[in-house]
Amino acid sequence: MKFFKNKIYSQIRFWLYYFYYFLRIYYSKPTNYNFFEKNFKKKFYIKPTLKLNHLKYCAITRRIREVYSKMTFTINPDYFRNLENYYDFKIRFMRIYGPGITKYYALNPAYIPMLDYIIKKKLIRKGERNGGGVIEYGAGLGNFLPYLSVHIDEDKLFGIDDFSQITKKEIKTFQKKTFKFQIKKKAPFNLKYKLIITVGVPIIRIAKQIILYKPKYILCETRYLGNQYILHKEICSLLKKYKITGYNEIFLVLVRK
């Protein structure tokens, strides 16, 4: 009897803590968001509304989940088990964009409003002549690329990863069973690029490479720019060439000057 009482108390404590944790994350502002509220006009705020047709991506999502659920990851298994939650990021996304959206995407939630923004603003489209390529930094499995390929020609999509969180072999296995994209350490420097997207990678780590690729647009996470980053040499160099033209709690838009 005592054993069952202890088990019940343990479960109650767990759910109370979970509820407290959920509310704390749900109602807190993302890291660095205050910096943008103070330093940028409200006209730069990107309203958290989505016009995506979620059902359009169901087959992609189903295939990704089907394959990666059967895979084992050696370097950072926790990250890939939490791929769609990204720890507390799903909770923050729900607060800003609403519940019931992430189930349609096998993605870190930060990618969803970025995809919406690319389509709404027509940053690049299928069949666009001389439009330039798109680079995803920190591509991991490459699971964002098939979503982009619905709207952008596949030969213009480049996934880059340093293979610090996942092995090259694991990525190849995943892509062989799914969408056949190649993830490499670098994209060709002799091509023209229109857009760089980065999620899960601090922009300070890749600022030099971004400048070399000279994209017209950069989409990155809000949490990776702000007070503690803005005075770094690499970020200063980037902001000499790019200006912030949009922000919200999830992502930022930078455009070449």
C-alpha cells in the first residue's frame, strides 16, 4: 500500500512540476526579444499569422517521421528525439502562433514561420530565372529541404552541416530512404545565392561564411542576435553589409544593403 502511495505522490509531483515548467516557458519572452522591442520600430514586427496550407505537406511529414523514428543517432540522440519540440521551443511557438500547427511538420518549429514568410513575400519561387540558390545552414538530416522543394527548384537547394551533432553516414541513410538531398560541409562559392536560412546554429559561428556567400536575404532565429552578440566582431561585420528589416519572437529577416 505504501509503495502505491509513494508512486501516486511521485506522479503528482511530476505533473505539478511539468505544469509549472510549461506555464513558465509559455508566458516568458524569448532570449534577446527585448533587445528588438527596444531598438526597432513596431513597423518591423512580423505579425505571427500563417497562410500555409498545412495539408499540402502531410506526405512529406509522414515520410520523414516514418524513417527517422526507426533510426538511431550516435552523437546527439536527444536532439533528434526532440526534433519537433526542440526542448521548450514548441511551447513558445504555440504561445505565439497557436496550438495544433506543429503536428503537420516534422521540423524544429522555428522553420514553420520562416517557410510561411518565404512563400508570402515571394523571396524565391519555382521556375524563377537567375533567382539564385538557397542555403540551409545546420541542415542536419536535411528534413527542411523537401518542404522548401514544394516551392523552390530542387537544384537550387543546398544543405550545409558541420556533422558535429549527426554523422554523415546517418544523414546519407536518411536521405537515401527519403528525398535524396545531399548535405555537405560547404556549398559552391561560384554560384549566386538569394537566401540563407539557419535554425539551431548561432549566427555568430557562421557570419564569416554568410558574408562570403553574399545572399540577398538571411533568415535566422531571434535568440541568436541581441545584446550579448551585437558587439562581437563577426556580427558587426555582418551588420555592416546587412540590415534587419523584420523580427518577431521566433525569427529575424536581414537584407543586404
